Amino acid sequence: MSVSCFHVGLSWIPILLAMTLSSTLLISYILAVYRGSVEPDFPLISATGAGPPESCIFSQGLNVSAFLSLLCCYIWYGIASQQTRYMGTKQPRCLLNCCRATGIIASLGLSIVGNFQQKSVEVVHDIGAVMAFVGSIVYIFIMAHLCRRYLGYHSYYWVPRLCLGIACVISAVAFAGCKVALLVKAPNRSSTSLSFIYPSDPVYLESLCSSSSEWILGFLIIIFFLTLAPEFRKYAVQLPELIGSSIVKQQAA
């Protein structure tokens, strides 16, 4: 039995991932602003899902998104392995394995971000965020290189991914730089107090820069997964067939 969706093949998986992740972030943001948990001026993504009930939506949405992103990584690894299987010793097994590993790390990090909220276990939450963001950026660059160098894809496949990867690096550097500047200027401010920063606050610009860079980085990664949809359209997944033990014994005999 093959799993696909009519004429769109498996492209519905990255599309569903993008819809799930973006709607999770936006719904959590709207609820947090409505309940007064954060200020509407670009709060950090984590701050919008720090308290219930938005934290429940945040956790569930990120867990589903983590599963879908892991599924996308598995499918793309299968596609790339199939297309390079006749290359013999020139098959980029190391790069393929690195690509798969970074995809798994990013998916696991996304799940950690959802399950360990910023207010509850901030250190674990931050580790998960680093895994998700850095893992995704490395994954994008490795995939773009594989598409260009080994898979022979047209430029309209790998160039957008390369551009997205560069944009992700710029956003990540801006986020990290502004975050460091924020911590230097306000070393004693808690994460909760940083959710309520007004234009008159001395660290307002640093806070706005770091949070807006984080949002841009998040949606750049979402757009990247959408670029997988045209590629996945050509494929379906063959599910394993369940057979009885008696049939197995007959085949063995």
C-alpha cells in the first residue's frame, strides 16, 4: 500500500508542516497578547508559549511539527539515497548521513522547545532552541550542496534553498548579537520581565532586534520546508505489509 495524496504525491507533508508550525506560532502569539502575557511588539517566540493555555497549544503544535519535520528528513534522505545509489564509491554517504543527523537534531530540538517552556526549565529550553535553529541552518546548507553537487538539480531547486540558508545565518547572527547586547545592558533582568519592554526602556531596541530576528528566522525555516513540496510531489511511501506467522514459516520452508 502506497501513501500519497492523489496528484500531489507526498507534497502535502511539508505543506502540512508549514501550516502547523506557522499556525501554532501565530495562535500562541494572539492568545498571549489577548491575555496580556506579552506585549504585542514582537515578543520572543518562547515568551508567547510560556504560560497556559497558550503553552498547551504551543507544546502540542511543536510536537506535531517536530514529527512532520522528522518525516520530511526521512523522506528526503530516501530520495537522495535512491538518486545516488549508482554512484558507487562516489556516493556522498557521509554528507547524506550528516544531513539526516542534523535533521534529526533539529526535530528533536523543536520538540524540546515545545515540552520545556521558558518559564519552567529555561536552560533545557534554550538548548532545544539552539538545536532547532542551528540544526536547521546546517541542514539547509548540506541539502543545497547535495542538490547542486551530487543530485544534479536545476538551479531553481537549490538556489532558493541556498539563499534561505544565507538569510537564516544573517537572522541568527542578528538575533545572537542583539541578545548578547541585551544581556550585557540588563544582566539582572529575568526572561519574564523582558516580555514587557516598552519604547522608553533602555534595552527596547536590543529586545526588538532580537525578537524580530528570531521571528524572521523561524519563518525562513518554514519557507524552506515549503521548497520540499515540489520535490515530494513525485514520490509516494510504500507501507510495510503485515503477514501472519504461518506465511513466514511457509516461506522459510
